[in-house]
Amino acid sequence: MFWRRGYHATSVRDLGDKLRLTPSSLYRTFTDKHTLFLRALDHYRATESAEARQRLDVSDRPVRDVLREWMLWLVTCPSDGESGHGCFVVNTATELGTTDETVRRRTEAAFEVTRQALRSALTEGRDRGELSHDLDIDDTVELLFTTVLGLQVRERAGHDLKRLTAAIGLAVRSLGPTPTDAA
């Protein structure tokens, strides 16, 4: 519910109905709405971080293919099986990231996991000769990370998958030709 509606639009009554708990049972079990929200966010972060690391593993696949498939997965296969929700962490960062320090730290930690997974994939691709040795890994991480956030916002807004796929293709092509193509 927090993922779909956001923190502020989800009431304690909504949560109680969904969890089949009375408000008093909900408070006894989770202390308060904010604590339950943080637990839901932490669960999502742990699940999605593990998934991102696994999907960005380039040990036996070309880095461009891995990046393209990962970005496409982000906009077509949300964890709850339904589209149009975007990413819970991105949604939370935009709703609460500047007003709730506890939430801000958690969303930034989640973002850093994604950046590190991207950094690892790009470095591996560069080391294997799939990417130019001149590629600035840190700048490329920021470009791809920003692209991913934009894709997730656009997915939540219901934008056409064909346009999102076109943006993904351009982002991957922006990595430049493979060094063997340029030779």
C-alpha cells in the first residue's frame, strides 16, 4: 500500500484493513505507522538490492546486454507483479526524502547499492575490453543511475513502453562503440 499510494495517502485504517488488524493491534505490533513504513521500505530495499546485484552481474555476459536487460526489467517486471508503481525507493525519496532524515538515509543507502552495482558492471566491462579504457566510470554511473530514476518515474506515470525502450537503447549506445568496433 505504501508503494502504491505513498506514505501520506496510506492511512492507519487502510493498513489495518489490508493486514486484517485493528488499529490497536497494528500499534501493538508495529508501534506506529512510521515504524511499519520503515520496515516495509527496509524489506523492499533488501529484496531489490539483492535483485539488482544479481541482474547486474556481468561475469559471463556482455555488459551492454546486461545493462539493457536490467533497465528493461525495471520498467516491465515490478516485484509485486503489477506495473505502474515505479520503484518504492524512488517514490519514497520524492515524497519524503527532504523532510524525513531517517527515510533520506535509507533511500540514499539504496541508491548507493545501485551505483555500486553499476560501477562494478562497468568496470568489469571495461576490464574485459567491452568498453573504452577512456570511459569515465564515475560519470557513466551517474548518467545511467539518473536514467534509471527517470525511467522508473516514467513507468509509474504510465508512459509508453516503446518510448522507455527507446531511451534504454540510447543510454546503452551512449557507452560508445566497443573498442573492437572502433578498430
